[in-house]
Amino acid sequence: MHLGLRLFFGFLVITGLAAFFVMRVFVAEVKPSVREVMEDILVDTANLLAEDAAADLGAMPEGGDLRGTRFAGVVQAYASRPVDAQIWGLNKRHLDLRIYVTDGRGRVVLDAGADLPSADGALGEDYSRWRDVALTLRGEYGARATREVKTDERSSVMYVAAPVRGADGRVMGVLTVAKAQSTVAPFVDRAEHKIVVAGAWLLGLSLLIGVAVTLWTVHAVRQLRRYAQQAGGEPTPGAALVLPPALPGELGELARAMGAMRERLEGRAQREQFVRALTHELKGPLAAIRGAAELLEDPSLNAAERHRFASQVGDQTERLRELVDRLLELSKLESAGQPAHREPVALARLTDRVLADHRAALEQRGLSVRWLQRDDDVTVPADANQLALALSNLLVNAVDFAPHGSTLELDLTRTAERVCWSLRDHGPGVPDYALQHLGERFYATARPGSDRKGSGLGLAIVRQVAALHRGALAITPAQPGLRVELTLPLA
């Protein structure tokens, strides 16, 4: 299973379980909390009405009831009182308290209010065994909850009693206030609905956050994976440095650690590649020098032959010197993280200076230079010496491959953000398979008319200079010839 799916399902399970248990606790606590609040209110109501009923109950004759008394009229007036109340969006259109009073033996002497069992209520019935009455007569707190339909929890009615005391403090009877729990069911249902809706929103938002966190984590891990995969390939000389992805926290520390590891690995691979290529390049000149030296020891050689072999030693020594010089230049450029001295450089005037330095080589091969487009106002922020070195190497390659008496074409154009310097010769070009390798250390093709090859370091130096200046080198066939384009940013 993919990492993203694992993270998402893990987050889903954790969030789902947390939301389920939290919502279950909230929903499970709604009804008990409502019952507690309702019981608390009924306690206050019962004690208040018990004080009001005390006088009429004390004046009631033995075996009588409270019908026709002032308290009975107040209760009947309450029961028939119209009401239209908006309670947090719910309508209350009738009063729903049932009030009954028992004497000291538990006989009901008054039953009025809502939800009466009959026309006269339970008047005259013995309630002495009901918990609310029995406990209150014993001096304890009396309350009960009784279902009208035993199998229906919503038919439960809560009864809360209060003692009715005489002037001497004696308990004369009990006043009970009853309220059906179905009257508060709409409030409970609404609260549960709000909790469920809020829980669903919470779960949905949590899942969205989980998806976002999962996508971010997977994206960061994929960045690290791509960066790690780049460390497995062969390093490209002169390529722009690939920085580790900028990530926060521990992933950022891991990215930087991978960057340091990659630098060590690439440095080792580059050194191994460099040593192999350098060894291969040194074999030819050294073998030629050794062979010439052995032949020069032959006493039978005439003066012309000695001169030829001595010239060969000199040529191969010069080739070795050129190889070492270019290696030093390339090593210096690769160790630099940025141009040494960045300043505005006019590319047209710098090109004129490079052409002047190579005028002798151009005249020797009868080559002319023609500008296709030239913009003398183009300047780029660059190190003038490094840029001159790059242009010089490109010009030397063009001179080596251009036919005698041909023309080199220069072009200097710019766009809103970049400038393009290009040079084209009309030589034989290079095979298609070799195009992608040009610019690699020690990769070179034979010069026209001879088997002599260059070191391949010239274009490697140009690529490195371009990378240091955040530019690029492109080499394309021109039919005939080859075109090299050095692109640099204007800022």
C-alpha cells in the first residue's frame, strides 16, 4: 500500500474513532443533563407551591379535599392559562405541569393541571406507596420517574415532591409536581441533532485536514525520493547544482543530510570518473614521448629523423601542458560556487577583445567573422575573465573545425530576461550520437583532415562558466557546420 493511503487511512481511523466516542459521550449526556435540569426546576416549583398550599391544607377538615379552595382555584387558573412562547426557536403553546396534593396518610386531596388520568384526576386515591409521597412523608427527598407506557422511554413522567408543613413544622401532607419528559423531547432532539451535525462537520473538516496533511507529506517524501534518485546517476560536468528540497522540521533536516551525502557520493564518483578519463588522456602523449625517446637513442638516425622525433616530443609535451592548464581552469571553476567578480559586462565589446586575441589564428586559416545581429548595449552581470575564457574556448573550437577561407557567423540578441550569444562555423559538424556528449570531460571528436583530437575540456569549461552564471550552453547542427549558443540572464 502506498504511503499516502497508509497515512490517510490511519488518520481516518484515528479521527473517526475520536469523533465517534466524543459524539457518543455528548449525545449520551444530553438526556441525563436535561433530566437533571428539569428535576432541579421541579424541586424549586414543588417547594414554592407547598408553601402556598399549606394554609388551605391546614384548614381542610378530616377526610375532606381541597376542591373549591383558593389554592385549587390558582392551580386550575394556571392549567387553563393561554401561553405562546418562543423558546430558542421552539413554540410552547400549553402549560404542562401536573400538581397533586396528598394528606398525611397519602390520600390525594387535589389533582389538577395537565395530563390527568381522569376528569377529576386521582382525587381520593391512595398514593402512600408511591416513592415521591412515601419518602417525603418520612422526611426524605421524594422523587420518581414513571413510564405511562412501559416499553416507551419517551412516555416517562418525572414526579418531584415537597412536604407541606403546618405552623408547628409538622408534615401535614405532600405536594407533588409532575412533568412529562415528552414536553422537553423537542429540545433534546434539537440538541442531539446539532451535536450530530457539528460532529459531522468536525469529521469532514478533520478528513480534509488529513487529506491536506497526507498530500503535503507525500509531496515532501516524493521530493526527497526524486532528490535521492538524482544522486544515483552519473554526475554531469558543468551541470547546475541541484539543491536539496526546502522542507521544514525533521524532513528539512533529512533533506540537508541527504544533500551532504549526495555531495560526498557525487564528489567520489566525479573523482573516479576524472581519474579514469585523465589516465586515458595521458596514455597517448606519454606513449608517443616514450616511443620518440627510444628512437632518438638509435645512433643510426640521420639529422632529419632526429629533428622529426624531437618535434614530436615537443608537440606531445605541449599537448600535456595544454591538458594540465585546462584541467586547472576547470577545477578552479568547479570549486567556485558563483562568479568570482560579478560586474556589468558588455558582451559585444568582450567578443571584440576575444577576436583580437585570436586574430593570428584566424588569419592563418583565412577565416573571416561576420555579425548577423549585434547589440552593443547588451550587458550581463558576470565575471569578465570567466566569460572571456568561455568565449575563447568556443572560438578556438570553431577555428579548428571551420574550413580554410570560410566565414564564422556571430549573433547577439536579447529578450526581456535573457541574452543569447551564438557562433556558427561551416565545417563538417559532428555526428548526431556525439551531440549529447559534447561538454563532457575528455570527450572530443577528430579535427577535420586529421586524426588529432582535442581534450574535450574546452566545452566542459564553457558549460561550467554557464552554470556559474545561471545560464546554459546549447549545441545544435547548422547544416553545414555547428552552432553553439550561450544563453545568460540579464539580471
